[in-house]
Amino acid sequence: MKWIALILFIIMNIVLVPLAFIIGVFAMNSPDSTMMNFFIGMAYVLAPPNLIFLILYLGAKWTNKESNPAPNKR
């Protein structure tokens, strides 16, 4: 059960990378575009799901840490 978050993260990125590549190529379609447009197009697709996943994952770890405090060592 610990590995489910990592597995979902990998599957999500395997699905999104080709889509982000296509969007990046579409962003470079005009004659005056640069490589920066390509990377911005890719980031437009890849960044939001990864950031949402990161926030949810860190929030779940944080709440789990609060609910199970470590015992005091003497």
C-alpha cells in the first residue's frame, strides 16, 4: 500500500508525457517560436497534475505524522 502513490505518479507521467510532447510541438508551429515555447507547452500539461499530486501526497504525509506522534525517548 505504501508504493501505490509512487506507482500512480509513474503511470500518470507515462500517460502525460506524450500528450505534453504533442502540445509542445503545436506550440512550436509558428515560424517565430523558440524552444522556450516548446518547454512552456510541455510544462502547461505536465505541471498542474504533478503539483496537485505533490500537494495531496505531502498533505497526507503531514496529517499522518500529526495523528501518530513519535513516542518520547528518555
